[in-house]
Amino acid sequence: MEKIRSVQILPVDYEIEYICRGNRVIVGPKVRKCLPNGTWTDMTQHSRCLLLCPRVWTSLENGRVTVKPPGPPVEGTVLHYSCHAGFILEGRNISHCTKLGKWDAPKPTCLWKKKLYIGALFPMSGGWPGGQACMPSAQMALDLVNNRSDILPDYELELIHFDSMCDPGEATKLLYDLLYTEPIKIVLMPGCSGVSTLVGEAARMWNLIVLSYGSSSPALSNRQRFPTFFRTHPSATLHNPTRVQLFQKWKWTRIATIQQTTEVFTSTLDDLEQRVKEAGIEISVRQSFLTDPAVAVKNLKRQDARIIVGLFYETEARKVFCEVFKEKLYGKKYVWFLIGWYADNWFKIKDPAINCTVENMTEAVEGHVTTEIVMLNPETVRGVSNMTSQEFLAALMSRLGGKNPEETGGFQEAPLAYDAVWALALALNKTVAPLKAKGRRLEDFNYNNHDITAEIYRALNTSSFEGVSGHVVFDAQGSRMAMTLIEQLQGGSYKKIGYYDSSQKNLSWFGNDVWIGAGPPADRTVVIEEFRFLSQKLFAAVSVFAGLGILLGIVCLTFNIYNGNVRYIQNSQPYLNNMTAVGCMMALAAVFPLGIDGHHVHRSQFPVVCQFRLWLLGLGFSLAYGSMFTKIWWVHTLFTKKDEKKEKKKQHLEPWKLYATVGVLLAIDFLSLMIWQIVDPLHITVEKFTKEAPKEDLDVLIQPLLEHCSSEKMNTWLGVVYGYKGLLLLLGIFLAYETKSVSTEKINDHRAVGMAIYNVAVLCLITAPVTMILSSQQDASFAFAALAIVFSAYITLVVLFVPKMRRLITRGEWQSEQQDTLKTGSSTNNNDEEKSRQLERENRELQKIIQEKEERVSALRNQLAERQALRNRRRPSTGQNQNHNAPPPSVQPDPKSLLPPPGYPNPSTDNHSLPPSFSNSSNLYPADSKMSRNHCHNSQIPLLYK
């Protein structure tokens, strides 16, 4: 730059111009002008002469160059390079101009990108024309991906698509064209469940990954059948995790289901059954129908279904809820879960197939809950494509050219197609490095290359990013795990009450759910367990009687012990009576544990009460009845055999035999009870009765429960004990009857014992079976058993001890042992002497009578002999004389008249029992002797024995 010579003053408007030498150029103001204020123009800008860098760097074939700052490329200039779509930049994308006038990097070039082809089938028509919106959405995603330098920078994705018309047959032909027409497709993208099923099954034969954007069939989640299948459209089973989450939120563990019999609903319900089982939730009722749901709905009502999941199409939904209205299967006790893709006013549409009004339907469906897959992210979040869901919708509407979304097929599923392309691009981008490490490239893919397919599969399986449809992630079956919208019908319109993200297991709850009742209903009729306890008034009353009986037993026992030296008491075997009193008191004491139940003791202590019941009653019976049975047994043994009666009377009854008999009976009971408790101990069991409804209008039932003492083989043990004791009771009755006429001083109260045995046996034989029948009626069973025990004990104590008390009191027999012994001995001796003297007198009188009779008999024989001789002399006389002189006919004595009076031995058969003076008495009645009626009459014969 030329130097300006020094001047003192320059005129106003004087101009100067800067000129650079050589190849330098002016940077900054080239001309400056003198201003009136004594300054120059543009004083804030410097003018410099800089070297110029080559301009060839400022242009790029098949690309763009951005110059910063704008102007000639001089020192400090920065160039930014980028390539057009379909090209890749080779070299640095930025270059700086140095002060030497050179660029710091070589000029880059734009090369063609290697293309990767995607074979897509978009149903532009047919049953689901989803391609109308899904194809533009996918193309929009491809454009964004291809313009991203951080995603597949060396590759360009290109979409080759056909119209499948949602027809598997048409799709078969198109699939053939895609596979056998160049170029090679690295991924297939079908839509429609039927088409996706066909493509997914065939793709594994060509080592192709299938990524569907519009297939919801649960059958596609079968990894064995579709090993390379993925989908961004959630499976119909995605509703199930949301349902399970809601069941757990509202603490439901029991649900019911009703489904229309189609494959999609059956497979969805099978998945739900598996999920609720893992969550510990029971499906109590599972109903299905083909066209008419009436029977299925009635079954739900009959089996008390409360939380009901319904899987059916919209037309069948109207039929179902018409029947629901008829069966009153709605209201505060019920919750219905339905699919959320019905029309918002589906229950108000008039349907000739039902006979319910709109008002009926509106009433029946109120409060039901729906679940619906979220296909557009409700949150304002910029995902991997740097676009929010609302920005995506705006861009899609621009591509559709203003078409009405409601008339454009697949508009709701368009975000899924958009995210499917992004999922594929990110997965392919993720495989570049692993393949490069193996010496492979994506462009090397062919239908026989399994390694590249495996890498793409792993990349897709681990995908996780934020898309316009929400968080994109795949489960183990390759199905999209998306958010679910939860809505509830409130006042005839649907209200959003929450979202559930199954991938994050996150429930977003708004808290605006509304219930007809106070809150979410119970999943079943609430059953309140209520134990039945014994009436306390009855227990108290019977306990008073039992206590009084124990006092009576103590009085009787004290009386018996105190008067044990009295002869009359000694002759009643007082020790056995003491055992009877103790046994009665033990049996009466068993009444108290019989009445103790859960009202008095804790459940853990109840087995101890059971043991007290068993042992007190068992041993008490053995002592009381066993001692009485022993008495009657020995009385029968010693005094009921006629031929040995007198000898037995002379025998002495040794007390140890009585005690040994009682000990044997007691030992048998003790051993049997001990074996029972060791082998099969008693424990508490609870009997359940039929549920009862309370009087109030509550959604509850009362479950009555009753505690019992029981064991594993209770009936067997009771059969053994009852059988053994029943035989003893029957034998006791027999022995008491047999000994009723026996009189003995050795056991002077055996008749009273027999009476007590009669009563005890009858009461026991009646009570045992009745209490078993009434075991479920605690009051009746206790009353019958306890009163039987009380009456048995009272009767036994009264019959055995009260007569003794009465005798001792009325006769004043309160002697000491010595006085009683002396008096009893003296009395006995006097009685024996008196009886001996009386017998001697009778013997002398009888001998005198016999002698007189013998003399009379001799005289009669002599007369008979004389008459016989006279008859023989008159025999030659005439018959008339014979008739007149014939002797009178002989009189045959009555054999019964010859028998002795009762209580005396027969003289003809028991000669040894007569006194010696009676030894010839048989001669009084010779067999051939005949007496006329004029001699002794046979009625006088018994006088011989008086």
C-alpha cells in the first residue's frame, strides 16, 4: 500500500484511494473521504492488502460450498463443503485460507453414495388401504435419513414399493417380483396382518429381515414361525400388560373374560391368561360366543364375575351390552374392560340386531374402561429425527396435499411407518462398524449371506429411540412395545385417565377416574369370615350345674371316706365308690373344656383344650363306670350260678380283684388314648358353612366358621373307642339285669349300682350318635353332651350315696370301728344261735311226724294184706257178690303234691341234703304203693316238710 505524504491541511471532500501491490487485494474500504469534522469516512474499518487464495476451491461439483465471510477468498476465509443427495463427500468438509494465500486442506469431491434397497408393500386399496398415508410418511423419513451425515454416511436408502391391496394372493406375486428382480433388497416392509404373515414366513428362506409398519395379529409374535419378523405396529396383545397393570393398581386378583370366537381374540386372551397367571391373578370365568352372547353373559352373572374383560368387534359389543343390561351386570359392583378402537358413539348407534334402547345401552356401558395403542407421541419431544409429533403431522399433511385425514387410509398408522424407516436406518448404521471389523460391508449383502442378516437382527432387536409415535423398542418376539392410552366412559363420553408405557413399565395416571360407588369395586363378593361360638348363657348355665355336681361329688366322697369304718359302708366296697365319685367329678370337670372355644382362648391354645376334653372325659368315664361295672361283674360271677350258689356264698370276695378289674379297664383307656395322641394327635379344624347374606344392602357375604377338635383319622379312633365302650355299656346292662334278684351282704349296693348303670348306659348310647349328628350345631351339640354328662353324674351320685346317707342318718348308725365291730359280731352270733335252735326244733318235730306216719303206713299195710287174703278166699263166689264186695279203686297220688315247698330240696333226688333222720323218708312213697281214698290224702304230704 502506498504511503501518504505528510500534509498539514487537506480540503473537505478530499478523497484518497488505496492500491495494493502485486497479487494482493484490498480488504476493507478502498476509498476514504475527508469530512467537515476533520475525520475520514469508515474510520471503524481497517483497510488491508491480503493475498488471494485460489478461487477453484469455492465451487464443488455435485455439492455446495458455503463461504464465510462472504467475499473474495482471502486470509481468514472458511469454506464449508456438502454434497447433494445421493453423493458422499470425499475429503474434509471445511477449508481455511492462510496468510500465504493457500488453502489448508485439499479440495474435496462428491462421489456417488452406495445404495441400499428396501422392498416395501403398501396396501393402497383393499380391506385396509393403509399405504395411502404410510407410503408418504415412509418416503419423508427416507429423505431425512439420506440427508443426515451421521446416519449411513456412505449409503443411500431407496424404497422400491408395490401395492399389495392387503391381499395375500397379490402379495405372493409381488414378493416373487421383489426377490427375483434386481436390485437385491436388504429388508422387506409389508403392511396388513395377512400379507405380513405370508412375507414373514417366507423371508427366512432368503435370509431377509422383515419390518412391518401395519400388522397387529398376535400370531405374528411367534418366533419359531417368524424368526426374522419385527413390527413397529404393536401387537393386539399389548393391551394386556396395561390391563394387568390396572388390575394390580386397583388390587384385583380375580377377573373374568368374554370373547368373540375369532383367532385374533383367542390368541389375545391366551396371552392375557399367561400374563395374569404370572402376576398372581386368577381368571375365574372364561366365556366365549360366536354370534349370540346371551348364554355367556348369563354365565358371567351366575358365577359372580365382577371385573370383566371383553374382546369382540363393535357390532358384537352392542349385542353383549344389551344382554348386560338385561342381566343387570353393570353398576357399582362391576367394571368392564373393552378395546379402545371402537367409534366414540358406538353404543348410541341404532342396531336392528338388538332390542335395547339408546338409554338402556348408555346406562349399561357407563363407567367402562378402554385401552388403546398410542400411535402418536402425546408429549412435545424432539426425537431422533429432530421433529416433534405435531411437526410430523404438519409435514405429512403438506405431503398429502391437503387431503382429509379421515378419508386417507392409514393416517393413524403413518407415525408407525415413519418410525419404521428410522428404526431400520439406525439399525443398518449400527451394523457398519461390526461388519467392517469382519471385513464385510452392507453392500455385500445377498440372499445367501446369513452373517449380515444376523447383524441386522441384533441391531434391530436392541433398538431404542424416541420417535414421533413414542419410544420405539421391540420385545423378545419382535413386537413394538408402545404406550397405551387408558380412557373411561364418564357421563356418556370418553375421558383420558392415564397412559401406560409397557417398555418402561411406567404408568402415568391423571387421577380423574370416576366410579359409580365409593371407589373401584371389589373383584368378588367380599366374604367376611365369622366364627360361631357357643352361647355364653348356655355355657354359664351348664357350668353352674357341673360345678354343683362337683360339689355334690366332693360331699359324697367326703361322706364315704369319713364313714369308711361303718359296717354298712364297708359292705358296699367304699374304695370303689370313691373311684365312682372321683370319676363323676372328672366327667363333670370335662364340661368346662367342652364349652371353651375361640371366644375364650387363642387359636394356638385350642389343641390343649382338646386334650383336656379327651382325657378328662375318657378317664372320668373309666373310673366312674368302670368301678360300677366291676361291682356288677363280680356279683354276677359269684352269685348267679345255681348249682354253685351256696358254695359261692361261703367264699370270701377279695378286694384286690375288684381293684385289679378297675385298673385293667383304666389301663385300656389310658393306653388307647395315649396311642391315639402319639400316632394321630388332636388338632383344630375349621368347618365352613354355606355363605350367608347380611340384612344390609352390602356387597358382602358372611362365611360362618366353626372350630372342631379333630385328627386325621378321627372317625377311626372314635369308632374304636365308641365300640369298646358301647360293648361295656351293653354288657353292664345285661349283668345288671341278671343280678337284680341276687341278695348279698358282701356288695350290699349292687342293685343301686345296676340302676345307675341303666341310666348311664341309656344316656351314653343315645348321646354319642346324637352329638356326632349335631356336631355342626355348637349349641345343640354342647347342650346334649354336657347335660348327658351332668345327668349321668348326678344320677350316679344320688343313687349310690344318698341312700347310704339316709340310712345312716335315720338309723343313727354312726358307730366307731370298734363298737361297730363288737356289735356287729355279737348280733351275728346271736342270730346264728337262734337259727340253730329253731332248726333243731323243726328237726325234732319232723322226726316225730315221720315216726307217726311210718306207724300209720305199717298199720295200713297190715290191713291191706288181710283184705287181700279175704278177697282170695271169696273169689269162687258169684260175680254179683264180687261186684258188691270188690275193693274200692285205688287212688293215684298227684306227683306234684309230693314235691317239697319252694326253697326246700327234693327228697327223692337230693337225699344228701336232708338231715340224717330223713334218710328213710323215701320209704314213705314206694313206687308200687296204693292208698285208698279212705286213708291219708295227698294234700297232707307237704306238711312233712313244714
